[in-house]
Amino acid sequence: MSLSPTLLEATLAAQGEPLLAYVRQRLGPDVAEDVVQDALLKAVEGAPAMDDEADLARWLWRVVRNATIDAHRRREAAGRRETAWADEQPDAEMPPEEAPRLCACYRPLLDGLAPEATEVLRADLGGEPATEVADRLGVTPGTLRVRRHRARAALRQRLDDVCRACAGCLDCSCDAPSTDSPVSLSPTPMHNTPSPTDDTLRFGIEGMTCGGCIASVTRALERTPGVTVEQLTLDGPAVVRLSDGADREAVRGAVEGAGFRPVFDAA
């Protein structure tokens, strides 16, 4: 190829944003940049010799348009394959004996998913028949199965990110965390003698239901400078020792970052 680097740079500067906007409008923002970059790379590598900016611009637009059409066709083909797969799956509800065994820690994570996924999963949890869900959402049973498949995959990834130790388990015998014990916020001496500048913070944590939840919160707290975990269980308040300027907000950020909600005494 004998394109002038100066000509190429000037043409890309003038046409880059319009090309990107063109692809965004047709394929969405998530994939537009990759499609344009790949198309322009192929265009530059295979462009015929030319010395006019208008000719080069027309060439680039033709390549990007073709790439957009190809990407759209691949997306449609993938959607058809996914729908065909979903149509072949049995539309069975969860066996009643399995429901009590499911780890309860996934429930607080639903709000972090896309609204469409959350709605489908909450309908499943509420025992709403699939036919009624499809009618209410105005979709076909096959489309509902696709949405359910995607929603469960998203929840599985969220569980893996948050729980790690027990993600995907079906037999962890999780119970709801105890809320009987009062939660207080006051300096309290522990079995390890704190320094004069240390404070002890006691608080509840909503959403923890199993050992994997405990492990996730413990890791988050231990990575927080100035925070030392003294006690973290399902049946009592969490206890951490604060030093080096760490405070309640540092603890709050660590716990919320792990996917749970700290509950501090108002006092």
C-alpha cells in the first residue's frame, strides 16, 4: 500500500467520529469502537493506492459499512441460535425439594443486576408460573427462556465475584443471620490489648448467610488500612479494631464493597 501517512492521518481525523457515531447508532455503544477499529485496520492494510482525501474517505466508509452489516448479521445469527437452544429446553419449575437447599445469600445480589434480569429472577423466586410471566412481560415462552438463561448467568457471575468460597453451592444449609443480639457502637476491650489510639467497633451486617459470605467480608475488611477483624460470625455482631485513623466510613466502604450492608448503632 502506498498511502501517504499525512493523507491517512488527515482523513481519519475528519472521518473518525462520524464513522464511530454511524456504528454506535446501528450496533450500540458496547461494540461500536471495536468494530470501527477492526474495520479501519483492515482498510488501511488493504487500501489501494490513492492520493485524494475524498477517495480515501469513501473507501473507509465503504469498509466500515460492510463491517457493520457483517457484525449485525453475526449478532442476529447468535440470537437465533440462543433462541433455538432455549426452545429446546424444558420449561420446568424448580423441584420443591431443592428450594430449601438453595443458598440464601444470592437474594441481596439481585438488585445489582440489570432490571430485566432482576424481574425474571424475582418471578422465579416468587413461584410465578412461566406462562404467566411471559404473558405479563408480553414475550414468547422462548424469549422468556432466553432472558432467564441470561439472568441466571449474570447472577452466577455476581455470586462468584462476591461469595467465591461457596458460589454455586446447593447444600450449604444457609440460615438467615441472627438479628436477636443488639448492636452497639462503643470502645470495648478485647482479648488482645489495644493500643491507646485503638477503638473497637461493633456492628451488624445484613445479607451474610454462609461461610463464603464471612470469608468475603473478612477479606474486604482485612484489606482496609487500620482495620483489624476481631470477630465475624453469623450469630452475633461483627467486631473490628480501628487504628491509624481508620473510622466507621472505612468499615462501611469495605463491607459494602463486598456486597453487604453494615448496620451501625445510632448512638
